[in-house]
Amino acid sequence: MEFRVASGVDTDSLVLPSETGTFDGAYSSFALSYERDLESVRRTLARAVRPEGLAVLALMNRCCAIEFAISAVALRPALAWRRLATATRHKVGEVDVLVYPRSAWEAARIFAPSFRLVSLRALPALVPPYYFNRPLKRWPALLEALERVDPVLCPVPIFRLVGDHTIITLRRNFPAD
């Protein structure tokens, strides 16, 4: 078993021309949310992943219903609407970076020439993003209830599209393009 690791902009360096279709799959957890252009990533993954192989991508969702609701109630409109922009600022530790939120359908469309959509699920659907955890600690029973019901709602059609992140599972087309 072999694993290779690279950032989105460096994925092309992962696969030699002689290795076309040699990988069973690919996985990215949030990293592709930092990439403005996913077209080169799609092309590289299309070259690397064998026909019928899987690509599992966790991306920052364009619409996070719980973030919007809490931000609106807290009268923080900039936070409530930030994901609707093409890019938004996101603090990771002490570093402020640009993130490119995408809806599940946007991501699926980008990868569609080479991959077909298998499944979508929110991650999480109702549990608020980590930066809301401190205020919610005042209501531990509420947070606990959300954590219990969240796994049940993540794959449900309406909820899977409005979570903090979306896990998108794609299958490499066969025959390969």
C-alpha cells in the first residue's frame, strides 16, 4: 500500500506519466478549500485514480445554516453572509488565510468531466463550527442534543447541503476520459 501527500497546487507532481490510473483513490480533508482553482486538481486526480476508483473530498460548504442562524441572532451580519463570497478569511490558529467555500453541487460540477457523484453528507449538519463552541458551553444540554442528532441528519437531503463542511464522494468515470 502506498500513500502520497501534497497540497492541492502540488498534486501534479504526485503522478508520473507512467503511473496513469494506478491509485485506488484519493482523499482530501479541507485542504482543497484553500485552493482557488480545482481544475488542475481534477485533471491530476483523473490521471492518478483508476477507473471506478474513489475520491473523497471534505470541503468548506458555501451555506452553513447553523453559522448563519447564530450569526444573525448575534447581529454579526458579516459572519452570517461571509460564505456567499467567492473567498472568505478564515483563522487557522494564529494565521488568517483565504478559504474558497463551495456548494456540493459546485464541487461536483468541477469534477464532473472525470468523476461522477456517489454521495454527499454534511460534516456536521447541526453542530456549530468550533468558533461558536465557547458561547454554547453555557447550554451544554443543547450542544449535547445537537451532537446526538447530528449524525442522523448529516446524510438527509436538506441537511447534507447546509452543514459546516460537505463530504463529497466521487467515483472515477469508466471508461476513463
